[in-house]
Amino acid sequence: MDQKEQILHYHRVDGLSLREIARRTGVNRKTVTRYVRDYNDILAAVKRIRMAGFPQMKYLEELERDELPAEGRALLPEIETLDFVKQGRSIVMYGNPGTGKTHIAIGLGIRACMEGYSVFFTSVPRLLTLIREAKNEKSLKSLEIRFERYDLVICDELGYVGFDKESAEMLFNHLSLRTGKKATVITTNLPFTRWEEVLKDKVLCSALVDRLCHKSYLVNMTGTSYRIKETKKFLEQK
């Protein structure tokens, strides 16, 4: 067991104080503090990632950036700094499936977790289910408070399933809680001009688009599906 492992063993298993760890190992207290702090930071980040509810682990470093649609490729260096989270700005990525929207969203979420931000990932249909369940259990206010407090909320797959009027109102109300205050990332397969097809309410649709667009990054991710590209490459190699 090397020096660092010994220090972390005393901290994690034996629960010794930093002073006592320094005494037993002969390592100065400043170094012991740094090792323990770094270890605790990693544990906290892992917990935030687990609590965020990502469907899979996708990292920004894994993106094939040259394959991204032009707007996504151009904006990525700016948004991956996470300044938009600090500023409470939102991002709406729209375009056909398979162009990297969800990958970017998850990658941003994981990086935010690593940097100490609280993150919540959900598909839009799942969010509506959570709202309905909370309403039935009379715990809607508690859900609203949690939803509003997250540093970053990621709502994936807006547009894949249509809403009734009540669902559209619930979505509008929850997203409105964060408008202008906290960062939200939304991915959708539909441009704004077609959101009315899903929301079924012209007035509500206009209000939602207006709020989401305010001081937000609107990213056109329309392009050739990465999965289609990979399938073509595979077939050409056979």
C-alpha cells in the first residue's frame, strides 16, 4: 500500500482525523488534506452523476466533432465551458434523430456534475409522468421546488410523443419555473414551427417558445444521422 492509499485507508476505513493521519503516516497535514479533499470531491461527483439519472454515460471527449452539424460544432467550444449554467441560460437543440443532440446534452450534464453542479436528466414523457404522480400524491409543490433548484435540468426528446392540453400546461408551468434563473437544456426532433403539432394549443405553444427562446442558445442540429453514416461504412466494408 503506497502513501496515498494508506492515507485514504485511514480516512475511509478507520475514520481518523487529518491530524492523526498526518501523525501516523509522517506526511505533512497539507498533503493529507489535499489527498482527502480530492477523494471526497470524486465521491461527491460520482454521487451527483448517479442522482442525475443519465440513461447512459456519454462524454464530450467522445464526440466525433467533425461529424456534428455545423451549428453544433461551432457552439460546442463555448457551451462546454459551462458558462451558460453559471448565467442561467438555456440551450434548445433541434433536428432529426442521430445527429448528437442527446450525446451533447448528457456530456454537458456529466461535466456539470464533475464541476459541482446539481443536475437532473429526464425525457419529457418521463417528466410528465413524474408531475402526474406528484399531483396524485399531493406532493406537486415538493417536486416543483426540487425542479426549480437544480443548477441544470436536461429535458430530452421533446416532440416524440404528443401531449393533451393538461400535459402541455404542466410542461409549460415547470419549465417556466426556471426561465431566466436556471439553465435548461432541451433536445427535440422538431423545429419551433412544428411544436404546435405536439402541444395542441397554439397560445400555450407560443408562450412556451417565447420563454425558452429568451436569452437562449438555439442550435440547429439537422444533418445526416450518425447511425446512418456508421451503417453505410459497415456495409461498404463488407
